[in-house]
Amino acid sequence: MTIEEQLVKKSLQGDTMAFEELVAQYQGKIYALAFRYMGNEEDAYDMSQEAFIKAFRSIRSFKGDSSFGTWMYRVATNVCLDELRRRKRRVSTLSLDEPLATKEGDEVEKEFADTSPTADILYEQKEFSQYIQSLLDEMKPEHKSAIVLRDIMELSYEEIAEVLNCSMGTVKSRLSRAREALRKKLVERELLP
Amino acid sequence: MRCEQIKENLSAYMDQMTSRHENQLIEAHLTECATCRQELEQLQLLHALLANLDEPQIPDGFAEDLHGRLLEARPILLQQPSMKRPRQKGWIAAAVAGLALVVGIAGSSLLPVGSIANLWLDDKAKTNQTTTVAVEDIIQRFQQWRANEEESPGEVTNEPGQTEEIPQQQEQPGAETPAQVIDEGNGDQPVQIAEVDPQIADVVKSLIKVDSLAGSIDKVMEIAQANGAESSRSLGTTMQAMDAQAAREISIKAPRDQVGAILDQLADLGSASAPIAEQVELTEQYREAVITIEAIDQEIERLQDQGREEDLPRIEDLKKQSKIWGEKKAQIESDANLVTIKVYLVEETVQP
């Protein structure tokens, strides 16, 4: 039995310390993942907390078919995408004229999206990162998750299929479409040669 | 291949997820087509840019925050019941026997009756039995089961405190008894043990080769409805793509006594293989649902008693969870009460 399997087993018995060791191994990745889905630090923090709590509560449903890490990606992905869908539903019921309750992060993002990034930005890693994030935020959840899991988190197609609970063929086509959309945007802005 | 087709595959090609044959086609095209070459380069650059984005740093205090919340979540996890053997050995054997009968009617049965039924027989009987169970014995049990059921249909006993002595009526099959929660009414003690009834779902699988899928699916639906299988809402159809052959899986949930007739009629649709009977043990999942609901409800009560305003969102959240688990529990009860017939329709197509 690997150390990870031992930790999962102990977590099953309600051992929070064992589970926290698992958390320590994955929290950086899960936070990064949540950040890419949600687009700001505050939501990333909340969603990754939520993901770990949910994982702890439902650890009995982890059967060990995949690695704990892959399963954790799946839990976190579901938590984030559910939240995004919930918000989208809520927003769509509001009047267009009504100002949305914005957090600080949203404001900054919006301003950024309005400014036309110049080629200089390429050299400014941070700003480029923010620009990419603003593009990701506009994408459909299934495209966004494909890009985030493959290009940013660098999971294999097989792992992505497990995380998204879909076939490898679906991963392939979603990824192809999502990359094509991003490529076009960057070409329009002359950010790709 | 034309540019359009090539472009669709460039993303997978870049990740080395295309077949050797596809690689040949793509590479041949790339030597001739500057546009596609440029697009591939752009995709590769895009991937490199994305892979090298700054990884956001997790804020300090993340683990400490989580620690507190994990401790809160822990009570629910800790409500682990002591494992108990299902009590109603008698009726499970009878249910298995019942299933064996209906499958038998449908034709050649692959059900390993003896081995399954024997598992559940009480120890005394077991010593007298070899691994095979006499068919007469099974039929007798089945008939006994039917007779009992007619006498007192669906009798439910739910008497708190009756943990040592199990009322005789509980030996009856088919009674959809809700969980027997011990410690009920004793609010000071946390509920630790929930004695639940065994939940076993019967699944019969039948593979039928048909000439045309489309027509056959409708016929399956008609057969199911004509036999009083649960109304269309339980006729969940799942589409599954299978290589080389077109296939559909259709689930029908039917009352036990209808299974034979349905299988018979299904067999007329095409060339049917012998039905295979399986059992899915759902007791543990059921127990988990019962325990979780109980623990959540207790927690809600506790928070409500404290009456603190900051707990309100948490109470709302818990209520939602309780509802979700309630639905899960109901689903298991329904699954265990009916027999699920999984029909696999396979259309044999001529390979081009």
C-alpha cells in the first residue's frame, strides 16, 4: 500500500490529520486550478476550500480507480463549474441595466478586457497572464475546462477524460475547438506571429 | 485530406494523440500547406504560453482555515455504523429464487442460483446444504414469500428500541421498510448506529442482436409499457457509442413478476442471448444515506437550538444536503424494489 493509499484509508475513518497530509500535497495545484476557473483569488480560495471539504465528506466514493490527485481535480472542477453555472443563472435573471454586484477583482478584470493589449504586454508576464485569464473567463465551461486541464495544468487526455467524466474523443474535440478559439483571439490581437 | 479536416486534428497531433495513419496524412499535408503549418506553430506557441503562465500562489493560512472546517465536517464522517449482517436472510434467498424462476421462464438461465442463494441461507441450513440448492426448495421459498406478501402487504415495523429482538414480521420480503434508527427519541446521545434493511437490486441483462436499432428501441418501449413496467419516466435510455457496432442500452424497471413476460417478448425482437442475472448490493450505500441524513438533521437541530445568526447559511446548506441524501435514499429503495432489466440492442452492420 502506498503512503497515499494509507492516507486515504485513514481519512475514510475520519482522520483529519491524514486528510490534511493529502491536502498539503495537492492544495497548490487545486488552488491554481480553481484560480483559472474562477478568475480571481477570493473565489479561488473559497472554491478550493469547498473542494477539499467536499472531498473529505465524500471520500467514501473515491474507489482508487484513479489517483487521488485526479479524483481531487474532478471534485474541484465540479465545485467550480457548478458555482459558475449557478452564477450565470442568477445573472441572467437580472435586468441588463442593473449594475451587478461586483467584487474588486471583477472591476479590474473588466477594465483590463477593455484595454487593447499591445505587443509589449507579451513581455509583461503578469499582464499577459491577466489577459489570458480574461479570455478564459469568456469561454464556455466545457472549453475552459479543456484548456485549463490540458494546457495549464498539463494533465494527460486520459486524466482529463476521468476528471470531466467524458470520452477521450470528447476531450480531443473540445480541446481542439477551445484552442482554436483562443488562437484566433490572440491572432486578432497580434499576439501570435 | 482538406485543410478543414487537417485543422481539426492539429491540436491532437501536437499532443501526439493522433494515430500513425493520421500522422502520415497530416505530415504530408503540412509539407504542402503553409497556412496549416503556420496554424500548427501558433497552436504550439499558445500551448507554451499557457503552460508557462505564473502559477498563482496559495494564500497563507489556507491550511489553517481548512483545518477548522474539516473538524466541523468530521462528525458526519465519524458516524460509521458497526457492520452487521443483513437480518433478512430468508427473504433474500426467496427473492433470488424468484428471480431464478422468472429468468428460467425466459429461457436458458445463467444464474448461479445455488451459490448466490446459499450465501444468504442461515447457518443451520447451510450445514445441511451442499453448494447447490434444490430447485424445489427455491420454488417453495418463493411461494412462501408470495403467500406472506399477500397476507400482509408491505407491512412496516418501525419500533424504536427493538434492537435485540427482531419482530417476526420483519422477515418478510418486499416490505419497503424505512431505516430502523436506533436511539430514536434519545436526543442527548449522538446517533451512532443505524440498522437498515438490506437493499439488494436485481439486474437482468439481455443482449439482443437486431436488424434495425431505431424500430427495435420503440418496440422495447412498447413491450415495457404494455407489461406495466414503471411508466416512461423510469425508462431511462442511455446512448453508448460502441466501436464498429451501433448499440443501445435501455433500462427498464419492472415489478418482479413482470420480468419473465418482458424478457420473453424482448427475445422476439431478434436473436437474443441468454439473460444474465446479477445482484447489486446497495445496503452499504443505503446505510450511508440513512446515517448521513440523521447526522445532518441532528446538526441542523443543534445549530437551530443555538440560534446564532451567523449559522443560518450553514443551516441552509445542511438542509440542501439533507434533501439530496433523501433523494439518494429514495432512489436506492426504488432500485431494490424493482428488477432492472438492461437490454442491450446491438445492430450488426456490414463493415464497409
